[in-house]
Amino acid sequence: MAGISSWSSRALVRVGVQCFWINRLMVKIGVANKSSNPADPGLSRESVEGYDTTRGAMVGDGKSLPVTKGAGSRTLPRLNQHQLEVFNAIVSSGSITGAARLLHISQPGVSRSLSNLEREIGFSLFKRDKKRVLITPEGTSFYEEVRRSYLGLDRLAQAAQEIKELRRVHLRIASLPALSYGMVPGAIKTFLDRNPTMKITFEAHMSHHVVESVANQRVDLGIAQVASEYPGLKVHSSFRSDCVCVMPIGHPYCDKDVIGIADLQTQPFVALPQHSMAGSQFDILMVDGQPIVPRMETLGTSAACAMVAEGIGLAIVDPFSASFACGRLVQKPFLPTINFGFRLIYPDNRVLSNAARNILDELADAFERYPLVSERSSPGYAPSGPKTSRQLRKTTP
């Protein structure tokens, strides 16, 4: 609907919901007609004041209008949008001529539509007095319903416009902590600058919790380390970076260009858990080589950086956490390469909103431009997992 004008949008909404409001008006008319004839709860044509039983018609203001026949029947009038627009225009302008001018149609066309409407609903809406038209009490009651229906249509048209312009959106996003400091907040800010009325709830969790939240549809999209195929998930895009070695400022290794596995064997080491992607890859390095005994283990990379800044030891972390801690520690490339891969994910079996699609594309483009991201790939891409020890030894300095 991006190319539809405001006027066209309002028109489409009116067409789409006119049946609802017309049906509501028909029910109101049916109730009014029933109550106006107490001698005939079923709207039969028995002789009561106001009805001509010989013609089966209701007489009012010198004009005979056909009514529904048959005992016990309550056939509702068949109205259309044009008739209601004509009626509304007559009330608004106060005359047939004014209504014709408002609607850009002929006066006979207005009179014909009004007559058809009165014939359909079974009572007079106006009293004709020479060149004037005076609304009847029944017409006033009917107009209140018409006015409410138009107000309802206006509200629906306004709601449609706000939805199209992403002004009625609340997105929930979850991300692993390593990306929750600079890269993701920056992309979200850019998106909100273009959509200032949108509401976003952002949560930072470990990858497994992000994955569960997306799969269970507790959030609209997530950024996490996850396999290429996972139940309940779809992958929008995948990215990869290389982990780095971080050390305290002034450490003797600050003069080195690259840190290798042998360099860590003589230094205190802060390890990440074995179940983490970086931790599992690092453990493979130790299979055939001299083991590295960690001085301590910590769950998150931000905590590992904090421990390193305090001088507890060296650590292998993702470049995003290391970059955020810039000024408190020094980072160096590490070989063999330990990959830090992550994906933009969203729930399977669920239609994405336009807002969710837009922000997924915004995040993907921002990640691709980010200096610390080495590679972007298609949804089928699988971030490189732990290599064999033989493969890793070939690249060890």
C-alpha cells in the first residue's frame, strides 16, 4: 500500500467496511419499524393508524411508501453506500441543491437516490416544503446512526494510515550481550530516527535464551549464535567475525602483532565455558597440544574483558566485546582463527509484519557495513565450527 494516496486509503477502508455499518443500520431500522407498529410485532399489514391496508403501504407526509408484507417477517432494508452519502450530504448542506454540489452529481440524481433510500427503509427522512427539505424525527434518529458509522469509518481509515506508516507498531527484539553495546543499538537508533512513533522493547540474553524466545514467539526477532537449522526458526542472514586475544594495558604481549596458542601456555588465562561457540573451538586446540589450565572461567565475554582489565589473565573473546572495552585493555589478532558467527533470526510459521521486515533489513545492512564483521552470507550459511586439531596446527605460528 506504499503507493496509495491518503484519499485512496480512506476510500478503500470505506468500501471494505461498509457492509458492517450498513448491516448495523439495517438492524436499527428493523427495530425502529417494529416498535413503530405496536399492533404488529411481526410487521404484518394489519390495519392500524398510519397504515393503508388496502395498498399494503405506509402513508406519511402525503407520500405512499411500500413496506414489507407478510405476517411475522422482518426483512431488513437493502442499503448501499451511495444512498447513505446522499442522505448525509443533504443533512450537511441543508438542501437537495447543496447535496448535489457537494457530491458533484445532478439534483435529479440526488432526489432519485433519496427516494430509493426512503422506499427501502420504509419511512420518510425529510418533509418537502416547496424548495426546502426539513428532516423528520425519524430522519434525525437515522442520521445519528449514519453519523456514528461515518465516524467509525474515519477512525478505521486513520488506523489504516497509521499502520501503513508504522505508527502503530511495537517490536520486541532480543540479542546476545556481545552485540548489545554498540552495533545493535546504533542500527536501532537509525531505524527509530526514521520511525519516531514506533515502540521497541530490547532484551539482552545469552544465545540459547534468545533462540528459545524467538522459537516460542515471545519476541519478534533475535540476534544469536545458532545452528543453520533449528525448530521454530527462520534465518534472515548470517555473519562472521574473528575472535581476538585481549590483555591488560602494559602487558608484554602488547608489542606482538599476532598471538598464537603457544603464547597462552605461559600466561594466566580467563576461559569461556565449553558450551559456548568460542569456548568449544578453543578446547579443540588443546586436544593434541599442551593443555592450558585456565586461572578462572566466566560465562560472558564482557565479564571476561572486565577480568582481563583487572590483570587476572588473557582471554579469547569476540571483537565486539573487546572493542567496547577499548581504553581498558589491548586486543590482538589470534591464530588459529576462532570464528564468532551469529545470525538474524525470526519465528517460523508466523507472518512477519512490515515493520519487522524493515528492521531486519536495517540490521542486516548495518552489520554488513560494520568494520568488525568479516563476512555476510545467505540464510543457508553455517558459521565455521571448530576445526580439527590437524587443520588448526597448520595455521599455528
